[in-house]
Amino acid sequence: MLKNTDIHIRDPFVLPVMPEKQYYLYGTIGPQAWTNSALGIDHYTSPDLQSWEGPFPTFRPPTGFWADRNFWAPEVHVYRGRYYLFASFKAEGVCRGTQILAADGPQELFLPISDGPVTPHDWECLDGTLFVDADDQPWMVFCHEWIQVGDGEICALRLSEDLRSAIEQPYRLFRASEAPWTQELNSKGRKGYVTDGPWLHRLASGDLFMLWSSFGTGGYSVGVARSASGEILGPWRQVPEPLYAGDGGHCMVFRTFEGQPWLAFHRPNQSPDERPQFVPLRENELSPAPT
């Protein structure tokens, strides 16, 4: 059995699976995150978020797969009875993009369902996530990278019903610098404002929030934006202070089998020390609960 401290991943994503009552943990494989080659994507399983078995293979690139590095930020969503894997990929001379893959169960190997990424092929993109609106329309929310546009953007892309393709041009929801807590990053001589890891969460009240990550005075941080309309296209208003500012981020929200919402994120942000962190939330305030 492995403990959380034994698992070196970034961008943790937790999928609770019934009726087996197992939590499936996915994430960017830490030792492969920044290399020019990647073997695939793995997952772990646990009954209690503390003791884990794995890693088990989730994706292995088939012959001729378009990407060979930066297999980042895998998320697995249940949509219309199937399991869909959203993950970012890249190759030399090819823009990073989010590909969608599918399988009949979370323990099976996922296979691509489209030819290349669903995000625009001439955009540097990452961290695509699935959102299904009140009309049962699927969307991908993703980041247009700061390394291409300077001021990182979070965008929304309307998807086909089978999730195989985009059916409209992307909508820009907001830029990173619109949040008052963000700071300009200077990395390897390149300056800009980062957007990472969007996650949509609707409260029982109907309010629609987005959790996303960037850099502030506390290092890598989790910010919150609220849709003024309650719909995916906003307009989006930034909460002035980050939800979490302790050198950790790229979060998502899941519910335990008892119904308690929890936040998953990695901390710290510096390789090779990243580990998955799980924190209970007070949903009425969207704030971390005491542990």
C-alpha cells in the first residue's frame, strides 16, 4: 500500500466510483512531467483517500500517436454511460493541445476518439475539463497558454454530442491579469500571467464558480471566479483573494461517498516534491474547512 506522500504526481484528479466504493486517482506522472518523452498516464485506487494501490496503466500511446511528451493533467469524466479522459499532449514543433479519449470503465485502457487534439491546432493549450450545461450541452473549458498570448486566457469550446470535435470557435471567458491577486511570472526570460487548471463547480444555490490556478504572493495559488449569469459564458467576476495561496494548486472538487465535498490539488509546486493533497470544503462558502 502507498501513502499520499509516496505518490509523485501533479494535477491530481479524483473519481469516486460506485458500487465498488473506490477512489480513482489520476495525475501527471511527476518524473515525466518536464522531460521530452512520456510513457503514458497511470491511476491509483483507494477505499479511503489514504492508502493506495498502483500505479495501473490508464493510457499508453498507440502506434502513430501524434504526441510524445507532456502528458499532462488527466481528468476522467462519466458522460452518457462512458468514461472520457481529457488530457494535454505535445510533440516537437506541434502545439500542445487537449485530446479526448474513451473507455467503458475507469480501470480500462483509454483510446483516442478523435484525430489529434480538440483544442485549436494553432493554439498552445492545456488543462481541458468537461462541463455540461443546463441544456445538456457539453463544453470543454481550457487554458490558452501564456507562453503564446502573454496574458493567459481561460476559454470555453462547445463540443459535439459525442465529444469527438468542437462545433464552434472558442469563447474567451477571462484573462489571468483580471484577477487582482495574480502576479507576472518571469520564467526562463519569458514574462506573463499564467492560467492553469480550470474547474467548474455549481453550488446548490445555482451559483456557478470556477476554480483556477496562477501565481501570486504565496506562490502557486488557487483563485475563484463567479459567473454573474450562472452560465458558462459569464460574464466572469474574480474573487479578490485566492482560495488557497500556499504554493499549491491545479485543483478539482469531488464528493466523498458520504457526500462531503473535498478539494484535490498538488503541493508544493516545485519538482520533484509535488504530492497530492486532499482538503475538505465548506461548500456554502467555497472555502477550506478545518482539518
